[in-house]
Amino acid sequence: MNATPGLDDDQRLSTDSIDSRDSAHFLSAKDLRLAVEDRSEWSFGGEQPFRWKTIPSRLKRMYADAVASPTAPGEGTFVNQWSRHALVASFYIASWYTFSLTLSFYNTWLFHVDQKNFRFPLFTTMIHTIMQFMLSGICVLFIWPSMRPSRHPALKDYFTKVFPCGVATGMDIGLSNSSLKVITLSFYTMVKSGAPVFVLLFAFLFGLERPTWTLTGVIAVICFGVLLMVMNEAEFNVVGYLEVQTATILSGLRWALTQILLERESMGMNNPLAATLFLAPLMALSLLIACSALEGLPSVFASPFFESFASIMSILGIICLGGILAFFMVISEFMLISTTSIVTFSVAGIFKEIITLVGARHVYGDEFPANKIAGLIISLSGIACYNYLRIRHMRKKHRNAAHGIREGGQDDQDENESSLAARQGLLYGFHPVNAIGQHDVENDSDIDLRGYEDINLDET
């Protein structure tokens, strides 16, 4: 029997030696977990007494592997892991679809003049942001303490970056909801699908992206698709269109600023909960000012929805339901991208828009003439191309950052910023999350973890 490598085998010459860097190729995560749970008798330094109580669990595992693949030992473990991964991904996609689509139809039902006709979307959105702030605080205090902000932005950064981002975010969501009072859900979805255009334009303006002919072509394709979709709108409303178009422009500003916040570790906003804790108060403040100026707080509380205790409890319950839906939508997005990839998220996002339009057709009777269908196909093709270019750019940037860190050619500050940049990305749907997780980038394989493992986007 070959010698077990121990501390005296400093040159690791024994035939059973396995370099620790290569051990991941021989041991799966399940093997390691089961070894710890069963307190296996083997160790690198010697042997421990045999534990008879582990025999049933060992036999059970051997039988399960044999049933799964009697001719290929170990394959059953891989199949089971893949099945579990697919099941988890399906669960998070279903959760995201459920919360997002429910929120879209909820907003349309609550605000549209032909539905509930609650004429105060800015007030409602303000309550939603306050709820998200409270729920995020509860989560980072009691459920996910690792997501607590570890740093705080400097005063200058707060007023030049965080404050504008919070105001733009609040007004983006507020005006989007306000437009649903007078336009259809399908028209709203079509106009908002042009958001990547303004994300790119503001990225050019802030120096986050370098203008290229390829990106210019993507902008042209998306714009042409959106133009086709909004032509000959049967229920075109100028005010509603201006509101949703302004919200779309603010969405571009919002996520360009969000990218700046994400790429600087000193800001302390490396996950959605931490970002919400900083941005939600600013969002609520901006919405309070807008609500006071445009809707009037006295008008809100003088409306029939607040004339009796029963009606007050009813409308507050409805508003709080929307806040809960919005919060869990963000959490499901974060969990989806953290356990799968940004490619999965991108494809799921495109299908979500299609499902939204189909649902609007069946629930509210929205019309879809040929020009809208053609415009939708063109616009979604442009969005898919945008996502592809975005992912390829971020992966190349992450690789360069990882190689720069390993080569030691950066000072401490640059290393920290590059390490953070190599762990974060900007997603389709424009919700910032930590795509890869809180770990240092040391190997090429590290940047092929969550967010990049299912595609090959290397430059040719």
C-alpha cells in the first residue's frame, strides 16, 4: 500500500500525493461535505478509529451512485448536482417571474383610470421605498449580516454620486408608475425596452464606455424597434408617453451612476440590500417633494380612499402589498444571478418582457398589430446583442484585473479596486448585484464562477 503523504513528505514524492491546487478535479463539493459530516477516518496526517455508525450512510451513498450510473462510478453525483442546480435555477426564475409580473399587473390595476384609479403613484412609490429600506435593514441585521455595508461614501462622493443616483432612481420608478395611469401596460413595456440606449449614452458621457461602431449599431437597432412599436398606438397619450420616456432616460442615468457606485469599494454598495440602505432614503425624499408638488399630500388624504377607517386599512394594505412584491422581486433577482449566470438572467429577462406583453394582451385586451410585433422582435434582438457585448466586455475586464492582481504590478488601492471590479457586473434589467461573490480573484477559474460559467466569450 502506498504511503500516505504527511508532514515529513515535504517534496510530496509519494505516489498518492495530490497537489492541493488540483484536488478540486478529484473531489466534488458533495464528497467534501459528506467527509466532514461523517468524520471520515482518513486524514493527511494519519488514521483515526473506524466509526461503525458511518456504515449505513456509506452503503446508502454507494447504492445511490450505482443506481444512478452502474457503469460509470461517480457520474451519478454529477447528474444529481446538475439536477439540483437546474431545480434551484428554475425556482428562482419562477420566483422572479412571479414577483415581477405580479408587480407590473398590480401597478397597472392600481393606477390606471379604467381600473382601481388610485391617482397617487408618487405617494405609493414613496411608501414602497420606505418599506424596502425597512425590510433591507431587517435582512442585514438578522438574516444576512454579511451583506451589511462595510464602508460609507465620503461626503463629496455622497453628494456628487450617491445623491444623484438616489434621486434618479426614485423619479424613474415614480414616473414609470405615474405613466400607467393613462397608458397601457404593453405600451409602457415597449417604451421602457429602450432603456439600454440611454444606459449606453450616459456611459459614454461619464467615460464608462468607449463609443464604437458596434455599440452605435446596437443603439440604432433598439431605437428603430422601439419606434416601430410605438407607431400607430391606438390609445396614445402625450402626457403618459412623456412620463415613461422621461423615466426611461432617468433609468439610463440611474444605472450609469450605479455602475460607478459598484466599481468603487469605498462606496460600500456591493449588493442590493446595502445599496437600498443608502439609496432608499434619498428616493423617498425626492418622491416626497415630487408628490407634494404634483399630487399634493392634502389631496391624497382627502381622497375617497381615506374617508373611513375601513377604506384607509384597505388602501394601506394594497400599497404595502406592492412594497413587499418589489422587495422580493429584487431579492429573487439577486438570488437568481448569484446561483446561475448573467446569461441565464439575460435570457430570462427577455422572455419576461414577452410574457408581460402576452399577459397584457389577455388580461387587459391590449392590441398588437404587425408593426408592434416586428418592432418587438427587432428591439429584443438589439437588447440581446447589447447583453452579449456587455458580458464579453465585463469578462475581458475581469480577466485583465485578475491577471494584474496576480502579477503584482498594482499598488494596494488599485488592487482593491480591480479586485472589486473583477467581482461585480451590471445586469440585464439593470439591477446591480454582486455576480460572483465576496472572494478574492486569484486564478483564471475564479472569474468563470457564477455569472460567466455557461458561455465562452473569449476574444478571437
